[in-house]
Amino acid sequence: MNEKNLKMKVAILSGGIGPEREVSIASGKALAQALQEYYPVSLIDLESPSLPRVLNPTEQVVFPVIHGTFGEDGTLQSMLEESGFAYAGSGPESSRLCMDKALAKRAVVEAGVTVSDAIVFQDPTSLNATEAIEELGSNMILKPTDQGSSVALYILNGVDQLRNTLEQLKPGNWMLERRIFGREFTVGVLHGYSLGIVEVIPNGGVYDYERKYSAGSTEYRFPAVLPIELEQKLKAFAADSFHACNCRDFARVDFMISEDGHPFFLEVNTLPGLTDTSLLPKSASCSGYDFSSLAKKLVEPAITRFNEIHLLPAA
């Protein structure tokens, strides 16, 4: 640790109030262990939608790893900015955009990235199942537009399954998508540049919450084996999606590649998981980063912003 780093303190916010709380706690612990090699680190379990009083914007850089609700939807980022904190990750507007999968799809389409057809709705009783099948086909994916980690993911086939699911569904922010059959991939993006490609191969064919966080239930191939042209296209799509959504520092972009070899954007994760089974560290390892060096790279832009605010001499 050099003298400058000794003065810099990093506060990691984990936990949170959403359904991904336990995953966030695991991410926080892993990140704290890695970063303490370089900086004095404090790990804070956030149990309410507010900033902890122990935080000091003139002494600490904040690294939020609150996945999903409050942490990834722009709310926490707005609070941090209003209180004068330098923090890691995307800003409020980008976070809000990427948290809404429907809005993110619109943004990346404008950048030339391919997406699957979808219907967005709030009231399940307002959706005509027959018309939806005509538009999207019989095989569909139903998911919230504003949750992560495949929370409440439904795989549907046919009008009867769709009708039965809609009858049980509570009002909310929902998206019904045409299901893309093929292979699933994810690409980490660091400082605007794509890292390695990870192929995700879940047992049973669907990468849901259980398969994401249960050891041995999913196979990962990294770097993924793809034709060079398709590899280049997927990495370009990942970087284009990152920039189209005005992301900052880092993110992870998920895709499906259809059976006929066409990539389709799924979503951008602005605060991806940082656990032992998480995908961003796997992607980064393809580009030569171990977890420790990746953690340092993730927080460096926030430290630069802190220095610009607090350490530059007045004009």
C-alpha cells in the first residue's frame, strides 16, 4: 500500500432491502476481502433505504453492491450524489434505465443491438393472451422489468399456460418476451471495454435464481468457444449496450445467441454480483484479471473522482 492509498478509505455497502439481500451480502464480503489488500475498508450492512450516518464524503469512497431494489434502481446513487459522495458504478439515470429491462432494450436498439420482441404491461388482466401468442409465438419468457437475478422468471408455452400464469400474477412491472432458443452468454464491460465472454449452461436449460446461486447447478465456459466473427460481434454489442445506456465504470451485459447464430440482448447489470459463482469475475479472468486485481480496477474510477473533488488545488 502506498501513502496515497493509506489515506483513501473505501466503504462497501451490502445487504439492502430487496429479494437479493443475501447475494449482496456475499458480494460485499468477497469485495471487502479483496480490497483490503489496497485500502482501509469498512463493510456496512444496509438494512434500511437510507445512507448510514457513519459515512463521510470527505474521507470515503463508496462502493455499493446492493443488488436490485434500492441499490440498483438509481435511488441509492441519487442519495450518494446529493450527499457529495464519490462512488463506484453507474450514476442514477443510467441505473434507473438499466433496472428497467424494457427501457434498456429501447436504448440498445437505437445503438443497433438486436433484441427479442416483447410486450410490457402492469395489469395482468389487461393482457389478451391470444393476441400475445399471435405477436410473440407460443414460447415466451415472463419476468419483472425491474428485478434482477432472474427473480420471478416464468417459462411459458402456449395460451393456456399464459392465461393461468396471468390469473395468478399480481400487478407490477412485467415484460412478456418471445423466447429465444439457443445458448446464453454474458460479457463483462470494464471502463467501457468488453472483457471475456462467458457461456452459461444451466442444468435444465433455464438460468433462473436457483441455478444462479446453487453450486454445481450450472456449467460455465470461459472463455466461451465461438466463431471469431460472432465473438467480435458479441463484444461489440456489449460495449455498444454499455455506452447506449450511459453506464459508468463497469457492468455486465447478458445475451442469447439463437440456434441460427444471431445474438439477442437480454439486459445490462450495472451492479453485477461479486460472489464466487458470479459472472463478472469469470469474464474478467478471460482478460487476465484475478479477483483482487479486478476489485482494484472496479473502484479506481471512483477514487479518481474523489481526488478531483477533494484533492485538486483551488483555481
